[in-house]
Amino acid sequence: MSLAERAEGDPAATIAARELSKAFGGVQALRSASFAARRGEVHALVGENGAGKSTLIKILGGRLHADSGNVLLDGNAVRLGGPADAARRGIGTVFQELTLLPWMSVAENLLIGREPRSALGLIRRNALAGEAEAVLAGLGIHHIDPRALASEVSLAERQIVEVARVIVRQPRILLLDEPTSSLVEREVEWLFARIRELRARGTAIVFTSHRWNEITSVADRITIFRNGAEVGTFDAIDEDEAVTLMTGRRVEALYPPLPPVPSPAAPALQLEEAGVGDGGTVSLSVAAGEILGVGGLAGQGHRELFLGLFGAPPLARATIRIGGEPIVITCPADAIHAGLGIALVPEDRKTEGLLLPLSVRTNLTLPILAQLSRLGVIRGGAEARMSREIIDSLGIRTPNAAQPVGALSGGNQQKVLIGRWLLAQSRILLLYDVTRGVDIATKHEVYELMMRLARQGRAILFYSSDTEELTHLCHRVLVLSRGRIVAEFAPPALTAEAVVAAAIREPHAA
Ligand SMILES: Nc1ncnc2c1ncn2[C@@H]1O[C@H](COP(=O)(O)OP(=O)(O)OP(=O)(O)O)[C@@H](O)[C@H]1O
Ligand SMILES: [Mg+2]
């Protein structure tokens, strides 16, 4: 590994942060942090959840002002008046939280501020979609309908439109905060191809990610953040070393060994002929102590299946058995009563899953409030103790349990969602992309936890947009395509290549 010179003094830097500090109330998000990116490089910014990456990007992108320190553009200190001012100076930013306006079309979002106009300066509404289609096609995107409302397209598609909107403006400096967290492999490849093109044209690209294989495949240099400041910038560094610098501790092998499934297998959850998507049906069975993976490309019915099992909303038609007994699930209360728990990373944290204005403690204990209350009075002591335990064991970075969840960093919000199912003690867990946006050390903890839960005899149905995760953490993996199971793999045939190949194979005509 080689430590580059101290960032702030990098004479080749096109954008730099010099000793930036930023506090939110009592939380010091940046502590005299420095960073520098050069023309024609891809620079990865890595660190644990809450390390300050998004805060730095927001300041460099003009969305936040630092309490002290400077942003330097080509060596000169600048005061950015906002994202629009930053854009005028050539800085394009894709923030971690999506910013498309849901009630506007993809085309309107994409071309906002640069719509086709008539000689009189009026927006040519009817030309908008065609123009957007051409812009998207120019970037190699053919599957997104520019006429659809932003709220109607999938999360991955929205993310792609966010990126497209910034790169069509050809920024000199491109800041991408976790652009891949909702993308699957093929879409990540698309993004990286665009990043490489921009690099060849001399653009400075800064991106954050929690997926190490992505970082090493595209980054020229890596800056590690810890606790609000840079630890160092490296031309090359191996993962173990990087994780140690990020966390201050060593992480053993990322994937823990799978415990054996008790035999004979006792079916915990059986699903027969569940209607998923347009005309698809899914049958599956998960045994107690088994981790069953469901893989495949995004948008093939996974989300519908997981939410459907939890009754939110219920599956179109299905026979569901729990412990061999047939059961009807029409709403989440039925599912919880039957011993089902669901942890799902919300597509949009603002509308799903978390109650952002409420405290970390309340968000954690939401599903077990009934258990915690006696004669309608919540036992505050028990609630506080249980939430404290989860905050400690998952390392949730929050000043205290009373902090509103909305003030936590993205990854820490996720940990609150994961913490919920720990407390809920469900027999059957539906885990839907739970590690999306979670840092490596925490991922490792979540994996350990999954193994512990399996060893205790719980049945786990697991979807992940990260195929590596599926192949390492599951006893079996089913591949879902257009609402149907198209393949099933178990070791030794269970490999990432096999799962991806099955997922992209054209389905046979029905
Ligand atoms: N608006 C806010 N109000 C209060 N605290 C905040 C706010 N924004 C960020 N913080 C806190 O500042 C710290 C740094 O957050 P930041 O979002 O920069 O982390 P991050 O490195 O991007 O993490 P992640 O990988 O989870 O996205 C965190 O402890 C976070 O809780
Ligand atoms: Mg962040």
C-alpha cells in the first residue's frame, strides 16, 4: 500500500476539501477532514456507516455549508451557493437520497432546466419525451419509458435516471454517493462503463460504495474515512487492511460457515402456487434452520413475493402452510401472529419501514410494543433496555436512543430496520436486501446473526441484490424470473455465475 501525500496540498487536485468540519446538533459529522480528487481519476471514498462520506459529498456538491474549512476548486477557495451554483461551476452530484420529483415524468425530471423550447421560449411539451428518449439512448438506456411518472418506475430505474440527469450535463467533476446500492450487476456494469468514458475525457469522479469488488474494479485511488476525517489515500490497498483502517478492528473471513440444516428437515414455511406478477406462480418450502435464497434480476416479482407473504398486500392466490398447518394471511397482523417477521430495506426510507420523526427506540420496538405493554402502559424500562442492547450489538451510531431516526446516516437507519427482527423473535424471517448500503463490518455482523438465527432453528427466506451474498449465505438458491422459479441451485453447483446465467436466460415461451 502506498499513502499519497496529504490531500489538501495536492497540486494536481481539481476539487479538494481543506480541513472541513461540520456538526449537526451534538453530532460531529466531519472533523477537520481533507480530501482531494484529480482530473481523469476515479476516486472511491469508503468508510463505515456514519463516517461522514455523505456529509463531505453534500458540502462539495453545494448542498450543505461547512462550519469551518474550505472547498477548493482548481486550488482556489470557493463558496458554493447551492447545488445549482455548483453545477454552473462544473460539479455534478448524485446524492444518496434520490431527488426525482415523483409527480413529474422521467422525461421532465431528466431534462429539467434544459427542455426543448420553441422560438418563443415555450417548452415544447410534445417534443419532451422524444428528446428524453434520445438522451437515454445516447447513454445506452433503452428500457426506461420517458413518459412514465418517476413514481411509477422501479428504484433501480430511478437511480439510473438520477445518474443520467447529471452526466448528460458533462460535469468536470462528478460526485456519486452510493450510486450502486440499488442496482444489480448488469446496471452496475452500465454505470461503470459511463464512469470510464467520463474518466477518459478528464472528468474527476468521486464515488462512495460499501461493495469492495466494485471499488477495486473501477477506482484509481481510495480515500478511507473514519469518524469524520480521512485516514489516508491509497493507490492500492487490500480489503482486510482497508477494513481495519475503516473500523479500527480486524474482520475475520467476511462470510461465516453455514450451519447444517437439521435432518430430517421440518418444513417451516410452505408456499404453493402463489400468484406473483402477471400470471406467474411460485411454490417453495423452507425448513426450520434453513436459509433459502431467492435470486434473479430486479423487478421479477421478489418484492411482491416477500411483501405478499407478509400480507402487505397479500398474494393474489396462494396456499400457505406454517409448520404444516394451512394458514390465511390477509394483513401484516396475521403474519406476525403466525410467527412471520419481515425485514426489508425500504425502497424509499422516507415512506416505508421507518417512522423518521420518531425515536430510534420506538422504531426498534414497534412490532413488539404489544408485548412490552401491560394493561396498555408501556414498560419504559424494558423498552429502553432492549433497544440499548440492539444499539450496542449492531453498533448503531446515534447519540442516544431518543434521537429521531431521520437524523441518522443511511446505513445506520438500515441497522435500525435489521434490529427490529432481532427483537421480534419470529420463527420465520423474510429478509429482503437487508444489507443494502450497510458497511462491511456491519455486514459481517448481520451474516453472523443470520447463522445464529438459523442455528436456533428459524427458517430464513433471503433475497439479496448482491449475488455473492446469496451464494455464500444460503443452503439453496431459487432464481425468480417473471414471477416464476426458473432454476434452483445447491452447492457445489451454487455459484454466482450460475445464478446470473439462469437469471438472464430468456424464459421459454409459455
Ligand atoms: N441532518 C442531520 N442531522 C443530524 N445528524 C446528522 C445529519 N446528517 C448526518 N448526521 C450524522 O452525521 C454523521 C455522518 O453522517 P453521514 O451521512 O455523512 O455518514 P456516511 O458516511 O454517509 O454513512 P452511510 O455509509 O451510512 O451513508 C452520522 O453520525 C449522522 O447520524
Ligand atoms: Mg452516506
